[in-house]
Amino acid sequence: MDGRWIDNRMIERLWRPSKYECVCLSAFETGSDTCKGIGEWLQ
């Protein structure tokens, strides 16, 4: 890997919707709550 933008395009396509639809709308208290919430959102 040489750090090109194209190397990260798939993870960015996943992260953007999860950030706006799940993480920003939820008030997770702990890391495990966050992990569980994101896991449920992915399903």
C-alpha cells in the first residue's frame, strides 16, 4: 500500500453512512454499547 485515496474508498463508503445514521444519532455510553449498536446497524 502506498497510501493512495483509492485504497480507502470501500471503508469510506461504509463509514460515512454508519457515522451519520448510527453513531451520530445514538448516545452510546460505553465501547461495548457502541460495538453492539454498530453491529446491529450493519445487519
